[in-house]
Amino acid sequence: MATVVLGDARIGFDDFGAGDPVLLLHGFPATRRLWSQVAPPLAEAGYRVIAPDLVGYGESEPAPGVGVGMVNQARWMLELLDRLGIQQAAVVAHDVGTAAAQLMLVRAPERIRALALMDGVYGREWGMEAVASIQSWEVAQAGRLAPVLERRLGKGMSEILSAYKGEEGGRRLIRAARDLDPRDTAGILGELKARRVPGMLLWGDRDPFFPVDKVAPLADLLGAELRIFAAGHFLPLEVPEPVSAALCAFLAKTVA
């Protein structure tokens, strides 16, 4: 893991491979480990893979008092690219990480070479009912949160949720949940439509948080190819091989 310190955040990230850069953004309640089975095939295919922990997640931390909502995440990810000397990257994002990716595209379209979104947000559709119980979780009981989430989300999340074990980890997860705000992307649909970049959507046909029948408007808005997988919400963990193959084929057509 490498680390960079920005003005109001410290970001931990993995950076490996060589070639055209691909930025991988996880969502909630994940960490960069979400990509552990997808990043290596991308690197082997000839891409430089940058997989950060979003700030306030995993091993990345904000300065005291700084919120970790997706507007700030988009800014930090662009600053990370600046620090790494990357002028343009393909962005692959999952869950609410797709909000940060969309905001990056709206804010700096010249920096985004291509965009792949997985099981993510659209306008005000953020699946907030799934995180409501975490937002209202008693901070005094924060140490109980990670085990509860592991039981709820499945054993495949154990390694990812390990970053949130204990009292401090639970408090960080509660803080991250409370900073999620669908208003961040509610007003950018017109701008997204105007920012035409090569796009692809990857979705699980059994996603309980973002049902696949709601994807078509986002695909139309972005002019993006839609790929459906026999899976739930966490595609990079559930079907890493077909997801990796789909990404590699997409990037081969869109990344110089």
C-alpha cells in the first residue's frame, strides 16, 4: 500500500501494473479490497491500476471535522490523480462510489477517458433504506456493527469489513453512512448526459439494493452498454472472472 497526504486527507491506495491508468472506486461499506480479484487481471492486461480506499474508509482518513460525502470524495480522487501525475484515467466504480465517479465526470470531463459503473446510484436513487439502520446506530454500540453487517451481507465480506471491527472502526462506518447524501447527484443528470464518454454499466440481476429494472434510464442517459450478470450486489466478489473479462474488453475498445 502507498499513501499520499493531501491538504485535508490522507489516502491509502494500491498502485500496480503499467500502462493506461484505471482508477477503481469502491462503495459503502467496502474498502479497496473489494477489487482484490479484479485488479490483478486488469494489471496483467496491461493497465496501471490505482485502487484507493475512499477517505474515511479502510486506511484513508480525513482531517478532523471534514465530511466524507461523495462531493469531497470526487475532489480527493481528482487530487490523487494530480499527485500521481495522471492527466486522464478510466474510472471503474461500484455502489455509492459511482456517485463520486459521476461527480468527477461532471467536474472534470477531460480527466475521464472512460466510465464503468457497477450496481450504483442514479439521481436520487441511492438505496438509502439499506443504510438507514447504520445511520441511526448507537455510537456507544459501534463495536457491534461490523459483525452484524458481516452476517447481513455474507461471509465473503469478512476481509473487507475487517477494517471496521472494534469501536473505532464502527464509529468510522457510522460517520461514513451519515455523510451519504442523494442530493449530491440529484441535480447533475443533465450534465451527465452532456458529458459523453465511452461508458458501460455492469449489474447483478439479483441486486437487492439497486434493482436491475431501474438501470435502463441510467444506461440511456450515459449512452452506455449494459451488461447483466447472474449475481447480487457485490459483483467484484461474486463473479470476478466475468467482470474482469468484461472490463478488459471494454477498456481495450476505449482506452488508448
